[in-house]
Amino acid sequence: MEAGRIAATQLPRTHVLGRWARAAGRVARFIAHDPALLTAHVLLGVLVLLALLGNVFWSHDPNTADLNLALHSPSASHPMGTDSLGRDVFARFNQGARISLIIGAIVVVAGALLGGAIGVLAGTFGGWTDNLLMRCMDSLLAFPPLILAMAVTVGLGVGLKTATLGVILTTIPFYARLCRSDVLRVRSLSFVEAANALGARRGWIMLRHIVPHLTSTLLIQSAAVFGYAILSIAALGFVGLGAQVPTPEWGSMITDGLNNVLTGGWWIGVFPGVGVLLGVTATSIVADRARDIFDPRGEYLRF
Amino acid sequence: MGKLVLNRIAGALAAVFGASILSFVFLRLFPGDPARLVVGPLATQEQIDAVSHQMGLDKPLWTQYWRYVWGFLRGDWGYSFGSGQNVTTLMGDRIPPSLELGLFAFLGAFVVAVVLALVATYQRRPIVDGTVRTISFLGLGTPPFWLGLLLLLLFFVHFGWLPGPEGRLSAATIAPPHHTGLYTIDALIAGQWGTLWDAIRHLILPAFALGFAPFAYLVRLLRANLLDVSREPFLLVVRSKGVSRWASFTRHALPNAFLPTLTASGLILAQLIAGSVLVEKVFNWPGVGQLVVDSILRKDFAVVETFILLSALSYVVVNALVDFLYGAIDPRVRAWSPPV
Amino acid sequence: MTARRKFGRRAIPAGVLLVAGLTAAAFAFTTSGSAARDAGGTLVVNINTGPATIDPRDMTSFFDTIGLNFYVRLMQYGTKPGPAGTQQIDATHMKPYLAKSFTVNKAGTVYTFKLRTGLKFPSGVPVDAKAVKCSYERSFAGIGAYFLEDGIPGNLKSVAAPNPSTVVLRLKQPDPSILQGWAQPSSSIIDCAAEKKEAKTWLATHEVGGGPFEMVSYQPNKQMVLAARPSYAAWAKANGLPVPRAAKIVINFINSDSTLLLQARSRAANVTIGLAKQSVASLKGNGNVRIGAYPTTIQEQLLMPWDRAPWNNKKFREAMTYAVPYQQIVSKIAYGYGKLYYGPLPPLMQFYNAALSKPRAYDLTKARQLIQASGLSTPVPLTLTIDEGNTVHQQIATLLQSIWKPIGVNLTVQTLAPADYVGAMFGFKVHSAIRYDGPGVIDAGYYLGYDMRTTVVGIGKNINLMSIPAADRLLDKARKSLSNATRQKLYNQITTLWRANSPKIIFYNDVATVVLSKSTKSFTYYHEPDMRSWGT
């Protein structure tokens, strides 16, 4: 650990690389020195690779059914076996990784934007705006998140899109509460008070002085939400409220595995679960470490 | 203090009220006609209208909402057309199994978490500490329903040590006389040891699957708190009085480390509710979680709305209780006014 | 600090208290205790779905018809030997039940029933002609009318009870299969006076019958316990009718296939109904159980509503009937429990003509050519609706999606919750759907009356929205005809016309499976679960 730090500072400062490259280098070295963080990044990297390039180096189509190949156990030609319709589980796993990662990203971005906006509005304007918005958020929080997501999905018509909407809705109050308390903290800082005294408009103060301070908060929270999103989508898929056939979504693949648990075919459900496990664990390690480093107060909400 | 409590209660009520409106609106806006479901496919439009009228579905929305809230308060939770029973009876039937499972999962998670956290912090060896941390991370990332599947594959299909997904008892075992609805306790009361053993055997796998995530959460929290507390000066005083290191840990550090754990109980409750919805499906546990999933799919309004209100209520009550307890017990909290 | 530590000790109980508080809340509920199961003379029946109602007037699905066991009817189905030493239904030989005998006038429109006497409802009221009349009138006011009239609207002109042991039923037109209508659960005889005392929906979960079994307890979607009714047993014995074989029947409704399978395996259930074919197949060779496989008149089919594109194109419909790997579906999805044919009438039905109803071949080249000939531009978009939780439908849909893509048909699968699925189908809102369906009355005329006829009583149109006016005319003729030869000729013509139109895809004719434990010696398969002969 110590040796690595010294080596890092002794590196010649090459101006060619520029500021960003140096920053990236620092982050990379930091990661390399933390075994847990390194593992997490390697796992996420593998998942991303499979998601992006799975269909390039693995020629099987995830949706081609061939009943003659049904329920084959893992072998060289089908490393994760085949399901009850003879589809290649590995190809479906890769496709499932793509779906989970994309949905995770969508949920994070949408949740942060919507929840962040609500939190900033409530925190900046205070008064009845704050009260109304926060009471709404409390109502959402009073729902068990999964039940809320399920109700939204069924209400809007079962599918991957509506399931994603449902999950986004459950993340909004977390973002909103966090951002609001951050805004309250920042608002009382002297530079904001100074801007206020100088007669700057509230909207301007919000954009120019408060929002930039939320970046790290949002980033850390987003890492946790990413894992939560993967898990929730899988849970919705598991109860049949997520992806529609034949979409190879991890949760619905696990249900398929459950249907085959007594009649053979362990591989159908086990592998997609490993995917969820790795994805969520890796992101929660990243979130946890980020929290330790950037925010020792530990006010962040964990799922 | 009084104002704070009032504020808290008002906030809690507002949250429950909001949740009731939200759930009501969601479920009413659903496409599909529940009356059609009741009368079956061959019914004529008149019959559908008649049932619709009988169920009050033709009334204006606000009347329906009022009926729902007023009914809930009076303990009349409506009629589940999906199962042809009163929701109150249905819930009374389905809550005890979930409660039993939740209790076992929670107790198991709590005990093991305390032991592991103690060992990890007491030993202070990187290997032990690393293992505990890994387990806690895995716990947070494991989908409970998948863990259930895995456990079934291992302990039922492969080894055959524990019963399969057949619910709370073997088919040959007669349910114990009804006192609490929790089979383990009922069997104890009746002194039916065979039934007790059977019930426990059926509880092991689902409780494990359900308790793993709360366990992981608790072990992290306890470990962090133990580390914090063990650095406090009062422990040094205790040690200097000649108390052994183990005794100072278990008798003085551990109890103090529990306090922050209390704040997590709302979250753990939420985890248990969400988890049970999924785990019950895997093990065919006849609990409220399965009922709710089925009811959502069947658009059985009354059941879903009741469940949402019940869980919103318990969530709010638990959180308020925790706040209150905290304030009553820790004077520092009372001094510190939260940034409302 | 003192306060903190004090609390610290109480932290564990506090955590427990949190949950314990909820426990206390649950104690407040009253639950009916599970019925104790005693071993002697008890038959355990596991079924995958519980009834929605057991009110005779409203029973429509197979699962509802469990309620028929509480009542007697004028007529009953005949039986014949079935597989594995069991008996099975014979719809061609209808037998009198409460009726001792009956006569028909020459025109086939007036049925006069002489009733057996001596049977009484628990209230002491006799099960006589008056009871028949009021029961029929009650059913007639509801969905039951469809069965009472055998699917011919307005055909039951009057029900008369000239004296306690005589019932006269008058029809508008002759209908040779009407006797089946009067053996249907909807034609059950109830104690009208006892029913009137109760609330409107009371009969949905209770019984007021005088039939073979009485209800001991009922927890909807969980368990129903039946016991042989002593008054019925004495009456049946005196009249030479079969006496209930089981003294007590515990019916468990278990909607999880794995639980059903485990209990069948462990012999916890005497009779298991509704087990998935895959699970049934996994029991082959298991020494603890016998598998009974019975032909039915139920089909797994794909609806092609004719009024919308592309199904309004006859060539395209025909093309798709050649684009289904029938053999593979039967062997890998139905695990062999299915029969192949293509025509309006399934093999078990009287007037089915095997030579005319040969199954379509799986021929993708031909399908492709036909699609080209249809003039439709590919890819053709299609939405296929299936019901949530139905593994067979999901598998077939996914398979078709994969197979049809290369021939230029893009299938989108829409999974609907059961309620929406039924609603969408009967609201004629589906683009196409996979449907598992067969008639309650095992008769060609009754079946085609709702499955093929352009207009259908109650729902307006047939669910496939097919319209072959020439075939409709032939059907109306066949339904009135009293000569089997004439009917056979007419149904042959209908079959040819039907096939020429390729109205829908029939994946297979279902073979029902029932798993019996070794100790279950006596079993008769009915398309509606009449449990009189079931026993150890």
C-alpha cells in the first residue's frame, strides 16, 4: 500500500497526458490498491463485456427455440446448458446482462434527475412547496417499494418499460430526501448567504451555487441505486411483471428455472441468478467505498 | 418535545393518507373490468352491470374511496372477489404464516449477525474481518428468491435433507390446534413434538432465504458500531478496572452498539415484507406475500389496498416508535432538532 | 450514558418486540382452524385451482363444477372402462338419475320425466317435481340458461310439474343432446326454500342440496371437505344407484405445481388433478402412482379473429396452419398427452370423421409459398395474447415466435393477467390468442354452436369471429335432426367447409391426466368432477 503510493508520486508528470488523463490514472491506481474495489470493477467489467460483445463472439441466438435441443445440461457447445425450449442459456445470459445494465443506467439517470429536482425545489423554496413535496415523498416511502413497483407495472400494462417506470418511481423519494437535506446544508453556507445578500435571484442561486454541490451526493447514491435497480427488475421479472416472452431477462429466467426445479434442469435458474448476484454485489461495493471516501458522515440511504 | 411528537404524528398520518390515495388511484385506473372476472366469460352485459353495481364499481370515485377508507377504519376490509371471502378473514388466515416466517428469519439473522460481528471485531484479524465483509456484501446482492431456489436444489433435490416446496407442514402432518396461527408456537402449546419438528424443518430453508439480506445488513451495521464504541474512552475505564477484554466487549460495548441498529428496523421490516413476497412463491408458503402477488395479477382491489394500507401503517408506526424511543432514551437526540 | 446503557440491554427485546407487536395484532384475527384429517375412509384429492363459485346457476369452469357433488340432477352421464383399471365418461349413453324414466314425443319436443321418490333435502323438503321446477327457473335467470337450453337460445319453452313425481319439459325445436344439458351442473336440483332464506351470494360458498355429498367445511382456494350424505346413500341403495364410495373427501386447492407433484410423489394425495404435463411425465415409472390418461374434447388452439388483418386473408390463415411443428409440440410441450387432428370436431366427439380431419403437416416451404400467394407484404406484424402463468401457452408462443420470424411473420407476445386475458378475448380485443377450451356438453351441435356459428347467444359472436354462413345453415339443420345418419352427413359437409377456410390453428386435442395413488382403487373420469365412485 505504502510502496504503491510512493511509486505513484514519483512518476514523472507528463504534461502530454493532460488533466483528465491524470485524474483517470489516479482513480485507476486507487482502485488497484483496494482488493475489494478491484474485484468489483473486474466483475462489472466482465458483465459489461458480455453485455456488449456477447452476441459477437457467441454465435447462438438467445431466442431461437429448437425443441430437439431442449433441457441439455451444460456442455462445451452450451456452456450454461439449454432451457425447456432448447434455447442457449449462455446467449440469453449475455442478453440479460445487457438488459439489466441498461435498465440500471436508465433508473439511475431518471431517478437522480426527477428525485434531485424535487429535492432541490423543496430545499430551495421551503415553506408549503417543501411541505407538499416532502409529504408526497413520505407517502411513496410508506409503500413497500416492491409492491409500489408491482402496482405501477400492472396499472400501466405489464412490460419491461412499465416495470422500469415502477422502479424509477420507488427511487425518487430517496434521491429527493437526500438532495433536500444537502440543499439545506449548502444553503446555510456563507457563500450562498453572500450571494443572497448581493441580491441574486433564487433560481440563479440554485443553479449556480447549490446544484454543483450535489454532484458527489448524487453519484454515490446512484451507485447504490444501480444495484437496487438490477435487483428490483429481476424481482419483478420473477413474479411475471417484467420482461415479456421471449426477452431474456434474468428474473424471468430464474422463474423458468423454478418451474424446472423438480423435473431436472438446475442450470436454467442458477446462472441468471449468479448474474444478478455479481452485478448487485459489485455495485454495492463500489457504492460503499465511494461513501467511505467521499462522505464519512454516512448519511446516505442504503437499500 | 410535545410539539415534536405532534409533528411526527401529523407527518405519519399524512403519509398513510397519501399512501391510501395513491394505492386507490393506481388500482382504479387499471384497465380491465373486475366485474367481468366475477361473473365469468359467458355473462351478458346486464349481469356484468349488476355485479358492478353490487360491488359499488359504478359509484363515483370519491364515494368508492370514502367507502374504502371508512371500511378499513371499521375493520371491514371489503370482499375479495378473487377468492370469495372477506378480506379480514383472508388476512387473518394469511398473516400468521408470513409472521412466523418473518420472525424466524429475523431472529436467525439477528443472532448470527451479533455473533459474527462480535467475532469479527474482537478478533481483529484481516481474514475474519474480510470474510465477514464479503458475506455482508454477498447478502445485499443475493436475490432472495434465487437463494431460495439454490437452497431447494441443494438441500431438497440433491441431498434430500430438508422438505421441498410444500408449504408449512408435510402433507401427512396435522396442523396443531389453533391458538396463535404460528404452527411452532401452537405445537409447543399442545405439546405435539412431532408437529413442532416438522414445522421447524419446513421453516429452515425459507427463513434462511428471507433472512440473508437483513442479516447482511445487520452484520455490517453492528460491526461498524462495535468498532466505533470500542474506541470510546469509557471502555478504557472499564478495562482499567480489571474487567477482561471479552467481558468488556460483550457486557459494555455490545449493548451500546445496538442503539443505531434500532434505526435500521424500519428498513429491515421493509426488507422482510418485500422478501416474503418473493420467497413465499418459491416455497409455496401460504402467506400474505403470495396472496398479494396473486391479487395484484387478478386485480383483486380489496386485498391489495388492504395490504398496502397495513404495510404503510406498520412502516409508519415502526418509524415513529423508533424515533420516539430514541428520543426518550438518548437525551442527545432530544437536544438536537432534526432539519425538518 | 446510563440511559444509553440501560436501553442497550433492552435492545434485543426491543427488536423482537417490534415483530411481536405485529404478532399480537395477528392474534386478534379469528381464523377457522384447519380441519383435522383422519385417516380412515378418507380420500384426499388435490386440484390445482379452486372454484370461483359453487352456485349451480353460475358454475361455468371445470373447477366450479366441483359443486355438482352436492346435488342430484334429472340425468347423468354414462360410463365405460378406461385406462389403468379405471372408468371413464361415456357421453353417448345418458342415464336417468333423479328421473326413474322418461318419454319423448315423436317430434322430439316434449320430455316427460317420472321421478324417483323418497329423496329429501336436509330441511325435510322432498326432492320432487316442484324442486326441479324452481331450481330450473332459478338457473334459467342466470348463466345456467345456456346449459339448460343446450346452447339453443329460447329453446326451453316451459317447465311444468303436474304432480310431485312428474316433470314435463317443452322445447321449441327438437334437440337430441338436450339430455346432456339436463345432466349439467347448472341443472342441479336445489332446496329453493332454504336458499331464499340466505343472502344473495350465499350459495357461491355453501350448498343446499340433497345429493351424494354434504359440505363439512370450505375455505375458498384452500380446502373443501365433503362427507357422504347418509340420507342420499339410503335412497341411492334403495333405487339401485351408485352409493358414494368414500365416506369423506378432503379436496385441497393447491395452485403450485411443485407442491402438487411432491404430494403426488409422496402419496399424500389419492387423486391429483391439474398437474402440469411435464410433472406428470416425470412420474412415469414411479411405483407409487398410476397415471390415468383420458381423451377429452378440449383443444389447445390459436384464435385468428377473422375480422381483422391479416386473419381476414384466407390464404394467410392457411399458410400459418402449415407453420406449426405439431409433432414436436405434442411430444416436448404436451409430453405426449395430446392428439393431432384438424377439423371442427375433436376425435372424441360423436360424428367426428377421422378421414376428413387429418392433421395439417408441418411444412415451412408451403407456408412461405402460401404467404407469398396471399399478397401480404412481409414482415407481417402479429400480436399474440396469452395468459400469465400458463407455462404451456408461454412455451408455444415463444416457439412460434422463433419459427415464424424466418418466414416473415413478426410475432409479439402479450402476456395478460388472467382477468384481462378473459376480458380481452370475450371483448373481441385480441389480435390473436392461444386458448384452451372445450365444451361442457359433449355434443357436436352444442360445441359448434358457440365455437363456429357466426352468432352465439350471450356473447354475440363466436370467439374466433369466424363466419361460414353455409356451414351455419348445415349446423342449424343438424341440431334439429333426429337421425344419426343425416347428422353424420351434415357434419361431414361442415367439416369440409370448415377445413377449406382454415379458420384457426389447433395445436392438439388435449388428453387429460389424473395421477392416482396406488391405494386408490376406484376412479371414474368425468369432464366435470363427479366423485361418487372415487375411493380406496
